[in-house]
Amino acid sequence: MIDGDTLSAPPQTPEPEHEPKRVRERVKDAVDARDAQTLVALLEPLPPSSALRQLLLLATEDRDVLLALITADLAAYLIEEAPVQAATDLVERMTTDRAAEVLDKLDSDLQADIIGNLGDEIANAILARLHPDDAADVRRLVEYEDGTAGGLMTAEAFKFPDTATVGAVLRGIVSEDADFERYRGQHPYVVDTEGRPVGVVSLRNLLTTNRSQRLTAIMVTPVTVGVDTTLDILQDLFDQHDFYGIPVVESDGRLVGVVSRSAVQAAALVRSESESLKRQGVVGDELRSMPTWLRSRRRLAWLSANIVLNIIAASVISAYEEILAAVIAIAVFLPMVSDMSGCSGNQAVGVTMRELALGIVQPKDAFRIWRKEASIGVINGIALGILIGLVAWVWKGNPWLGLVIGSALAANTLIAVSIGGVVPLLLKRLGQDPAAASGPLLTTITDMAGFFLVLSLASLMMPLLI
């Protein structure tokens, strides 16, 4: 995810409501005229999201022209605002030299996100044009797993040897060295001869301590995390401590980067949005500026599978047409039974997904998870079954109808929470994405089971229902 603190932001002046169309036209005219000066003048004053919108409203070829004409700083500013996949697509269409020039303006974590999404040939060509140290940082960051401290950190760390003095740090802070611009918001970390963090110094102490004093005299023991620390643990740490960033260490204790609070917050938001979209059948980082056929193909893959699943569920109803014709009231309760069971199952899915993210459950725990969910399913199933059974009895004046509907809901609730708790674990074991596949499978199975339970119980008790 993109950290908004990477580059100095242009002045934030709101775009008047009557301006957007005129701005779009002027941007398009400037692109057609290859007028770089006008493009910069139009885009720099806009808020980040508005500037990116103006870029994405253009045709693909015009976007390429715009990004080639404007300054590398402004191009990086737009790339930084875009979702990672969209940013990757924009960089991929640049010339190799231009891509390297723009990426050089970004923090190493975003560089790694983009490089990791590019093909090997393009990625290697761009890395060959970056400074060797920067390229080495990016290659290292790409290897870390997404959603971990290693995958979220920046390789740039504001560190000093344990022999450094307060004066050395202050001289670095006030210097015009471009490298120090990348350390904004970080406290100085003190490292030993092996590169292991042994202390952190507050900026307040720096300003109130004699310049000849060593950093070791005013440092405190730092809180560190390993490169494989999960996003959930990072969130908990930032909730517990008022830190702007936390140093990240390798297994040997060496300082390899810093993960910021803003990066963790952004990653948590991206994960939440991604899981929500997956449950709705939107797979991948989709924007409407992407090619229509690509977006259509992605959506159809999910929708086509759902057609098959829904046909299977509907086939259960078709097998009991005579029952439905004889007791039409049952048709009213069929969607209620399947929907209520689905809600219970989704609760179980949510808890399992949360525990998977925290790393406190694994696929091998499926039986233990099932036993715990079954207990909830029995209790809630009985409670919900009694409630809907009473409704059916009072509405139609037939206690046997209430018994059929209530029993079906109770049993289907047990089935739903069992599936909801276990299916994400099984999908994880099979190497599938639990967030994308659990929902459709749960819905289909609970629909089929609900329809079958209601209609089969009704067929057994038909003389009492007519």
C-alpha cells in the first residue's frame, strides 16, 4: 500500500465543483499539445485523489504521454496515490529509463510492491538502472511475504553506530542530504558493530543533551519485531505503544528496516477492502480504468461458478414440487431458513478467517474448530428454531408446520456453523483463497441443506400439514 508521507505533497487546494469538466478538458488539451508546463500547473495544485482521477480519466495512450511529460516527482506522486496494481500497470507502460527515474522517487516498500508485480524481464531492466544499494534493498524486500513486517517495512532506517554522539545526529538532521529526507518521522536507532539495534533515542533528548554526549548515554531499549511478524500483531503493537515506527530485525538480530504506523494502518485497510470485495466476487485490484475485457473475464470466472452452484441448490426444490404445491406456506419459509442459516455460517467464517490471520489456528485444527462451532450451532439452532417455529404456528395455526420449519432451521444452523468454521481451513490446506471461496460454498451448501430439510420433513408429515 502506498504511504502518503513518501514525497512532499503539493499544496492541498480543493477542486471547485464547477471545475472538474473544465480541468479534464484542459488536461486533455495539454496532453494533445504535449504541453508539460501546463500539465504540471494543472495537476500540482489538486488534492492527490483528484490528480489521480484526472490521470485515470484519460485513455491509456494519453496516460502514457502525460506521465512521460510531467516531472518525475509529480509522476511519482501520482503513482504513489494509485492502488498497487494500477500503479504497476502505469509503470509497466513507461520506458525503462523513465520507470527507473520515477521509482527512484518512491520509498523502498512501494518500489518492492511494484517491482514484485512486474514481469522478471521488465523488473530486472528497471533494477539495473537504480543505484546498486537501492536495487539490493528492493530485491531483498520482494522476498518477504505480503502482510508481514518484512513486506511492509521500508529498508531506510535512521541508524547510527553506538560510538556516535548527539552532535553527529543533529548535524545529519539539519543537513540537506537527500537521504535524510527519507527518515522523516523516525527516531534515531543505535546499532552495535553487528548492525543489531541496541537502543533508540527520542528527539526531545537529542535537543536537550550536550552535543558531545554519546547516544548510548541517552538511549532506551527499543521494541523490535521480526521480519515475519504478522499484520495483526503489528496492529496490536501500535495500539499498545505510541510509536511512529518499529525497527524490524532479521533472525540474527540485524536491523533491516522500519515498519511505520501509517504503513500498518494502510495495509489493514487494504486487507479489509480486499476481503470484502472477494466475498462479493471481485477478485484482484479492479478499477474501471482497467481494460474492459480483463475486468469482464475476472468477474465471469466467479459468476459462472455461482451459476453451477445455484443450479445444484435449485434442483433440490424441483424434486419436491408436489410438496410445495400442496403446502404453499412452506415456500414462504424456505428463504428464511436458508438465509438465517447462512448468517450463522458467515459468523463462523468470520471468526475462522480472523484466527487464520492471527496465526492461532491451522488446517490441522479443523476437528477442534468443528467441535467448538457445533456447540454454538446446537444452542443457537434450538433458540432460532423455537422462535421461527412459533411464528409459523401462530401465522398458520398449525403446530406441525411450526415443528417442521423450526426443526429444519435448528438442524441447518448446526450444519452452517460447522461448514463456516471448517471450510476456510480446508481451503487453506488445498492452497485456495479462503476469503474468496468460503462464501459461495457456504451459501450453496446451506441453501441445499435448508431446502432439503424443510421439504423432506414436510413430506414425512404431509398428512398433518394439509
